[in-house]
Amino acid sequence: MPKQDALFADLPAEDAPEPSRISDMHRMFGVVEGKRCGDCRHFRRYEQGNSKFAKCDLTTQTGGRATDWKVKFDACGKWETEAMRP
């Protein structure tokens, strides 16, 4: 069987666009280089049944995925060390 070339090999790799929920935070407060949201005191992890999700306590939160937060997001200017968590 002859070797097949990748169907989309000639297309440039694209990163997924940043969700508006984090880009809004970056626009308002700036970005803290080298820090991630998952290391911030405002990052909250939740478990409900078999579901695990995270939220930022500085933003609007709903029960849906649209307001879920990711550990890997670049931190905004409101980033604070977890040690400062009450």
C-alpha cells in the first residue's frame, strides 16, 4: 500500500483562540508573564458527582461550561499567590 500524505499537512498550525472570558481579564488587568491561573488564589476547583471543573472567583460564574476556567490560562494582573488565600 503506498504511503498517504497528511490531508492538511500544508496548512499552518493554529492555536485555538483565547476564550473571551480570559481575554477580557487580560485586557482589563494585563498579563502576568510566567504565571498561570491554576497557581492563583482566585482559582477554584470544584467536584460535583463525576464532574470536575474550575472557576475564577473574580469573574461571573454560572453552572455551565461557558464560565469554566483552565489551569493553563496565562494569569491576569489580578494574580495573587495561593499562599494569600484566606
